[in-house]
Amino acid sequence: MVVFITGASSGIGAAVAREFAKRGADVALAARRTDRLEALAAEITATGRGAIAVACDVTRDGDLDAAVARTVEALGRIDVVVANAGFGVVGRVERLTLEDFRRQFETNVYGVLRTLYASLAALKQSKGCFAVIGSVSGHLASPGSAPYAMSKFAVRALADTLRHELRPDGVAVTLISPGFVESELRFVNNKGVLRAGGRDIVPSFIRMAAPTAARKIVNAIVRRRREAVVTGHGKLLVFTQRHFPGLMSFFVRLSGFRGRREAGS
């Protein structure tokens, strides 16, 4: 099995790469930070699995086509694509600009579409699986999360559509909706720049370790499941929003939740 992963330099992407390699897959690691990719590729190669690092920016036309072509050339095929690259723009809508929303969609939505278009021929050939890393925020929106939630609602709709369209071609589509997972996501500002060294505002008791999340994600992908909501609190939130939306709205109002601040602010 050959797996192509975007956003593979850290967090969920890197953990999913390690988990697939542990299960015997070869992996193509795509992201902007090539130093991290090369270190991860060396780590995986040392275990006896194949791994290549591919410099790739999902917001640039052509990068993903080149990355997929290199993967097929080096590893022979692609059986699974994990569209994982993304970040979060936060803040009250009245304080954001159209450019903030464009920047969010360029990575989180158009980046997924670029990944799909670049890899679809290879997936049809292998009758593989296209996995979209969405979010619990793709099921419910909270104050201060409009750009991020909108982008994740959009890719959830995309996954639902693709599931029907690609079934005749034998290609499965799996939507992964994580809750809070240990990652750098909450340390990236609205321009997509990492601001390391800050304190994670999410309490540790509800953050799932990335390797644990990766096991659940990979299980869902290899079983070709329709969707997997990852983390216990995530499942509770999605269930409540789906079946008791009024109760969820009441909880948000009662809690006085105002959303998280931009990293570094």
C-alpha cells in the first residue's frame, strides 16, 4: 500500500504517516517544511518502509500535480490519499476581512480540491481511498470560528458528494472529523504562521494524543468507513448538534463561550 499525505510535517499528518508505515505501507510526505519531512522520512525508512519527502504547498497550482507524479514514479502507485493540510483563522466576523476568509479557503478547501484533482486518476486505477481531514467544527460552529468552521462544513459537503460520485469507480471517500488533538494547529496565526512556545488553551484532559488519534484515523481509512469522529468529546458534540441543536445552542449561550484568540495575540 502506498499512502500520500499532505500536511505531513507535524501533528495529525505526521502521526498518520507513522501509523500507516507501522502497518506496512510506504508513504509520500508532502508539506512546505522540507527539513521536517526529510527527518520523518528518514525515521520511517529506518524501520524498513519506503518514504519520500516532497516539498509541496497546497495553495499553489501545480505543486500537487508534481508531488503526485513524483510519488507514482518513486513508489509505483497511490492507494490512499489523506488530504490533511490546513490551519484555522479565528476571530469575530466583524473584525475579520474578506482576505482572511480567502486565505482560509485557499488552504482548507481549495487545497483539498487540488489534492483530489492531482490524485484522482491514480486512485481510480488502484480503486483506493480519498480521506479528508475535516473537523468537529464542520458539524457545529461556535463564536469566533466562522472562517474555519465554514471551510470544514465545505469539505464535509465535498466528501458527501464525492462518496456518491466516485462509488462507481471503486474509490472510497472517508471523512475524518477530529475534536481536540495534540497538534500545532492552535499555535498558527491567521496568516498561517506558526507561533510556537505559547500555552495551549485547550485543557490537557480533553486533548487526544496524536498517535492515538492516528490509530483511529487509519482504522477508519483502511475499513473504508464513511466517516469517523475522533475523540470522545467530539462524538458527544456532534451527536448533540445532530439530534438536539437547540440544546447545543443553549449550552453555547450559557457557557458564555467567545471563541479562541488568534495565536500570538
